[in-house]
Amino acid sequence: MLRQLPPLNALRAFESAARNSSFTQAALELCVSQGAISRHVATLEQWLDVKLFTRMNRGIALTPQGRTYFESTKSALDAIELSTRQLKQSPDKDRLKLKLPPTFAMRWLIPRLARFHAQHPDIDVQITTSHQPADFNREDIDVSIYSWADPPSGPEHLHLFGEVLLLVCAPGLLKTAPPLGQPRDLAHHVLLCSLNRPYDWTTILQAAHVSDIDGNGGLKFENAALAYQATIDELGIMVAQLAFVQEDLKSGRLVSPLPLRVQTRRGYYLSSHPAHIKPKRVKIFEEWIKQETATLISNNL
């Protein structure tokens, strides 16, 4: 069946004009005249029999139909652009591109990467860190790992482990700081927190039935990875995720001064592109990380 597609040059001109909210900027972007953009848009409007823009004295504005058409058009062109960019790149079938939260990367994955590399030396791992999950339609990413409050739907999401919160500090801190025998004693200590996780102290203090301590009133850090380092350096006490400090607790680098443990609704999930057949490198990484997280899941993390 013949596709019912509009003139593609006209479509490209429309998308640029709508994205830039300007015929002039679209003309500069596409290296044509403003008149050419105007003619392309008029051609598209005639082909669709729909008015896409409202022309005003000082510019243009999308009509409701134009806004809807722009959103679908932009998504389609974004997908074409990404696929084109991937094809033009040199073959990288053995390069695994990961997007992870910074703390997950630093506190959990990187200490284990040596094991992955030893088992699969032919796979080159490339890590990007971000607090936002990957947009697979726009980013050249194989695997995204992100923390969700509610389980995401779809077979492309793999649950890795849950979130258990506890208090940790450096053992040397307890030798010089005020006594810490019960949760209320936290009022006499420096509390460390991450700006990206403002709910951690609230959650654990509520579980301890302590309402007169502001856990977010102490030293604040841009991300949890910095707070973990500050804790190791004896600056204070923080609310940690058990999965991220297990090795530190085993080695004695950190200790848990109170027996508080709070399991939250959040969990870490691995995601891959829902519309693509999984490359071999992604399947290998998924199997490896499932083995690595098996002990955490068995401990109800």
C-alpha cells in the first residue's frame, strides 16, 4: 500500500518553524529563504487542508491542530535523526552504553565492573551519569538504570533491588562525637543529606518516631555520592542505602550506629529500548547484573 505522506521538504520546514516559533529562524536553520519556508508551510497546509499556524504581526503561533501535528512530527523526525546518527557512526556492536544515576554508578556498579570485564573482556563499557532516566528515542543508550517509586510497566524493565535505608557513620566519629544510643541523640550530631534525596531523613525519623529533629538542616550535598564521601571522612551521620554500603559495613569502613532499617517503596530497575531487539551485549549485561543482584534480592533489598 502506498504511504500517504506529505511533501517531506514541506514537513521539514514546518517542524523547524514550529520548533523555533519563527519562519526566520527556520530559514537560517535550513539555509533557505524565509519566503521558501512560508511557501513550504502553505503547501503543507493545502495538502492537509488544515491551518497549522496563526500569522500575527510579530510572529507565528501554532493552531491547536498544528500543535498536535507538530508533536507527532517532531517525534518521528527525532527517531529518524537518531537512527541516522547511529548508522553513520563506526560499528560498535561490542560497546555497551549505560546511563545511570551518579551514586549508583560510583557506589554499586563501578566496584563490580572488574568482575564484568574479567568475564567479558570483549565488551567495552561506556558510562554516562544522570539523575534522569534515558530517553531511548533520542539518546544513543543501550541500558538505563533508574530508581522508581512505583514499578514501571513493560517487559523491558528488570527489577534489580529494592531500597533499605539505615544510618551510617565512620567508626572514628563515634569516638569523639556525643553519645548515640537512641534516635533522639541525633539532635547532637551533624546530619548529612543529599539535595537529590530530601525525603531520606524524613522517612527514617518518622520510622523512629522522632518529630523534633530536622534531618535536612545539616550539611547538604549536591548528590548522595558526595554525602557518602563526607560520611567516610567523619563529617557526620547520613541516611544510606544498604545496597550501597554493604561492603563498607563488612570492612568496618562504616558502621551503623543504630539498628534502624526502613524498607521504602522505591527500587532500582534496568530498562532497555522497548521497540528494539536486544543486542547480544545487552543480554549479556542483563544476565550478569541479575547474578550480581541475586544476593541483594534474597536479602529483601
